[in-house]
Amino acid sequence: MIDNVLDVIKEEIDTFMKLKMKDSREQYIHLVPVIDQDGKSSVTENTICMSLVKIEEDKINMSNGGDIEYTADGPRYYGPPVKLNLYILFSAASSDGQEKNYKEALKRISRVIEFFQAKNTFTAANTPMLDPAVGKLSVDLFNMNMEEQNNLWSMLGGMYRPSVLYRLRALMVQEKHGVGAGGPVLEKDLELTEKK
């Protein structure tokens, strides 16, 4: 589910950037880790690297109870859904150090910010490729201080690049294979005891 949601958002941003940059031939966004398995940068010149850097459970909006589905065979019980927050880093590369290319990298990061400013909520209604079971997703800019930013880039194993971090909130994950089933209640047994 996470991969599908991130792929849909990547395609949405890429479409937006193609309109803004007036070039539909180029792929602007790549869903890749910041550093590949060989320790090399995954960010190629004049592209945006979209990387999932953290997954956390949303404890504020969590549900305590599960769901019950009533079928002909009796009720099916499902565990409570897990609500996740995904932290997505968008980073740009300009490997040659030329001012022109650095400005191009900054322009592309700016386009990502413009996209989320214009569209910070995703539903099946406003994003047709999104699975309706996902529900409503909200995206907000996640601010980091210099120390947090340094720690993030150190953890990722890369040198800092122009980047922006967003939090995608309330991705609901729920397996629909029941955790238990029960038949209908046909009779009640009640036993009374006298208190002494």
C-alpha cells in the first residue's frame, strides 16, 4: 500500500512539473533512496529524488476498536486499522557546482513546494489513481532545525542537497482477512448463585 500511495503522489507531482516546466518528455521525479546500495547518490542531474525516510504510527488519531462485518456465516472481526505518518524527502542534485545548474535544482524544489501548496489533501475524488480504501491523506511541510537536518543527512549517508521534507498523514492500513469469526448467538445460558 505504501508503495502505491507514493507512486501515485510521484506521478501527480511529475505531471504538475511537466506543465510548469513546459517539457513533457522528461521524468522529473524519481522514487528512489537518496543513496543506492553501493553508497552512490541516486539523485541524477536536474531531477528530484523522492525518498521515504521515516514511517511512524499516528498515535493521536488511532482507533481503539476493530471492525465487525456481518456476513451470512456470522460476524467477522477485524483488528483496528493502523494509521501511519510517512515522511517523504524531496532532494535535488547539481553535481557540477555550476550556478546555472544549482539554480535549476532550486527551481525544481520550488515546484515541489508549489505543488503541495496547491494540493495538500489527497482523496479518491481529487486523485483518481488513488485507491478509495486509502481514505483521505493530508500533506504538510515538516520543519527541521539545523541539527535535525544534519542528523537526517548523516543517517542517509549523503551530503546535504537542497531538499524539503513533507509529512503525509493518516495512511490507514487494515488487513481485511478477519481475525476471528463467530456464529450467531442462538441461546443464552445464565447461572445465578446466591451471595452469602
